[in-house]
Amino acid sequence: MEKFSFWDKIKNIFAWLRSLFFNKELELSVVGLQNAGKSTFVNVLANSKFDEDTIPTIGFNFRTLRKGKVQFKLWDLGKIL
């Protein structure tokens, strides 16, 4: 049988409490004025690099990505015709 020290038990309790209050999934809608950099922001989060030649968004773009232990669902809302 494996022994746990007092501190290991405390760490496990804090980890359990943290899991109750912090989501591991985040859904985010990015809205703003035209040419404000919404798509660029989403692309930098996803690719970790900046690209000057971003095409304007018509309608919306949806992207799912993971950073660390958090999964992001990003909605890039653009011009709707």
C-alpha cells in the first residue's frame, strides 16, 4: 500500500478544489470594429506568429486550440453581408 504524506494530501485537496472552480475549456467570441485586428489576434494565439497579410473575415471563423491544459474555442466574428 502506498503511503501519502500530509503535504501530498493537502496538495491533492487543493488540486481537487482548483478543478472545481477553474474551467479547462474556454469559449471566447472576439468582436470589434472593422480592421481592429480580431483575426490577427486569433491567428497569433493559434500559430504563435504574426502575419501582416490577413484577409478580412466575412461571416465568422471558428477555431479550436489548446494552450497548456486549457482548450479554447474561438469565434472570430466579422462582417456579415
